[in-house]
Amino acid sequence: MNDNSAIIISLNDDVSEIIELAESLNYRVVKTFFQRRENPDVKSFIGRGKVDEIKEFIETSEKIIDLVIVDGELKPSQWFILEKKLHVNVFDRARLILKIFEERADRKEAKLQVKLARLQYERPFVRELIHRARSGEHPGLMAGGEYQVDDYYEMIKRQMKKTKENLRSIRDERELRRRYRHKGGFYLVSLAGYTNAGKSSLLNLLSGEKVEVDGRLFSTLSTTTRKINKKIFPILLTDTVGFIQNLPAYIIDAFHSTLEEIEVADVVLLVVDISEEKEVVANKLKVSLDELVEIGVTSPVIIILNKIDLISKQGLKARIEYIQKQGLARNRKISSISVKNQEGIDKLLDLVHESLPQLVRFKLKLKVNKNTQSFISWIYEKAHVLDISYDYHVIISIECNTNLRDKIITKCQHLDGIVVY
Ligand SMILES: Nc1nc2c(ncn2[C@@H]2O[C@H](COP(=O)(O)OP(=O)(O)OP(=O)(O)O)[C@@H](O)[C@H]2O)c(=O)[nH]1
Ligand SMILES: [Mg+2]
């Protein structure tokens, strides 16, 4: 961890998440200032007395305070006043999250998504600066005058348009790829859930992949799709960006194409960190379920309670009861697992299997020859082989979705095989 110090300003007592966010950016939180009030102060988010108290703290602190983090949403005018008074960079929650996203964005699409969100975020702030510059209050943001700020605003608009266009073409490619995979008989299963729940860890376990796993929030920004290598089914599993509460709509919108992976999945695996306090678990589960509704998920959702290695059996039971009492699980399937200890994974895969749509079973009768052999290997690759017997003929029982069945049957007929239901 580097030695950047931050202070936090909060209107309520629960600051654990904002501290985690700050730490995810390598800031050490040296002090939290609370001002318990229902609504923020219109002018400066917190009252004037509190601003003075913070100013004094910053000026007299032994450590240099690099950042002031406001746990909430700042209006541009509030931000302007706070920065002006405190002489330190001031971030609100969205800005902090955007900063984390900027650091984590690794691939082109994620970079563009973050850029779009960032431009959306900045727009009202630039408008405020233009306003201030016009009224003579602010001599100019970027070492220029009103003219340059105006220019900057236009540039933001142009960049947003261009970024959206670029994202659209990547999205089209993504959709094509997805359609191709679906047609190829793969089931698409997506991981979803609150940040840090263990989505990437589960992807790694099921696919043998090595996606980055980290205790910091928002380790994953880009989607990764991998084949599940537990030999049950041709399933492609996709890892996605984590959810968090109170995320502004424009950030969610910017990640539209990524979240589409969840929307179009045949089954969604909603991963939950069950080791936290039951109220925290319930809250994060609720945020995640609301997000799935927002995304428009209609496929089956399996709730996966992960990290059971960190709690007792009674603790797990109590949490499940609490979730159910809160009406959060409804009639959804629940699976308890520990990725760390590889516990509950087979049961989870059974649940996934049961939830896959349009499964059909059928048998083929094939002549024994070289072509048949490579056909059978291909079937093993793509579908679930229930049974196979070699005699004068090969009889193979298969389970797969209807798309793949049609393809298999066409190939079978090419080889003079027959379908025996
Ligand atoms: N004890 C325990 N820790 C786990 C388990 N599964 C994951 N973790 C830890 O939880 C943290 C988060 O795991 P990730 O897989 O990165 O979580 P994620 O949901 O992908 O998080 P984001 O990408 O940030 O949304 C890491 O420190 C993991 O090592 C588990 O079963 N038990
Ligand atoms: Mg991840």
C-alpha cells in the first residue's frame, strides 16, 4: 500500500464500504467526519461549521491529506465550494468508483466503457465551471478562460458520441460471437453478483482459468468467457463486473454490453458472500437481485452462497433463514459453496444442469468406421453423452439443447446413421 492519506465525510454511521473503496485505491483513511443528517446541506453537503472543522484538521494534520472523500453524491456547486475551501481534491462516491474503474480497465471495451462513464460524470461539473467562469468567480479551469472551458464542454460532447460509436461496434462483435457459440450448442451461463463475492474465483475453479482474484473491490471489469471443464455439459461461463449499491445509472449504462452477458444467459449464477453479517448479506443480495431485474433477466437465477468456509453450519442456517424471511430467495434455487475448499461444487453443477433450458435426450445408431469415430469425439466435445455401447453398431445416448440436437442429427444422417428415440 502506498502512503496516500484520505479523510471521509459521511452523513451516516455505515462507512465500511466507502473505506473499502478508498483502500481499493490504496488510500489510507486517517479520519472519518460524521455529520448525521437526513439530507445534505444544499450549499456544501455538510454544514459550514463542519467544513471549518475539517479544514482545520487538514491544515494541522501531521500527515498530508491527499484526498477528501464524500460518501454520497455531490452536486457540482457543492464540490466546487468544498474544494475551494479545503484546498484538497474532493471526490464523491461515484468519482471514487470511476477512479477504481480507470485503474482496473484492462481491455479496450472496459476502457471505453469507463471513459464514457467518466465523460457523463464530468459533464455537469464542466457546466458548473462554465457558469462560474462566466460570472467571473472562476478564472478558468485549464489555465485558460471562459473560452477554453466552453471548448472543453464541446470536446466532451464529441468524445461521448465517438466513444458510444466505438462501443456499439464492439457490442455488435460480441453479439455475433455469442450467437455463434449458442448455435454451436453451447449453453451460456453468466456469473453475477456484488463486488468481491467470489465470481472470478468460481470461474477459475470451474474452468481452470487464472482470472485475477483479489480482495479489493472491482477486481474484474472485463468479461471473460471460458468453457466449464467439469465434464457435464458444453457450458460457457462468463465472468462479469461486480454490482455495488447506489451506482449512478450512467455508470451502469456505460457497462451495458457487459451486463448484456447476464441478460442473455441461459442460467444466471448470482454469487453472494455469505460470510458477512446477515443484514449485510441481505442488503447486497437485494441490490444484486434489483440489478438483475433492471438488466431484464428472465432466465433461471441460482443463488450461490459462497465462502461457507468462513462461517459455522449454524451461522449458515441462520443467514439462509434470514434471507428467506426477507423474501429474497423466493422460489429460487440456493446452493452453498466454498470455492476455497472446493465444497458444494458438484451439487451446484447439478443445479445448473437442472436449470438448463430445452434439454432433449435422443439416441443415435451409427455404423462403426473412421468417420463415425471422429463424429463421436465431436459429440463428446459438444454434448453430454449419457451412454455409449459398441457392438455391430455404435449406440450413443445424448443429452443437449435443441440447437445442437438438430446439428448432430444432420451430421448423423450424412454418415448414414439413424436416430432412435
Ligand atoms: N474464504 C474464502 N474466500 C474466498 C472464497 N471465494 C473467493 N474468496 C476470496 O474473496 C475475494 C474476492 O474474490 P473474487 O473472485 O475476486 O471476487 P469477485 O466477485 O470476482 O470480485 P469483483 O471482480 O471485484 O467483482 C478474494 O480475496 C478471494 O480469494 C471462498 O470460498 N472462501
Ligand atoms: Mg472478479
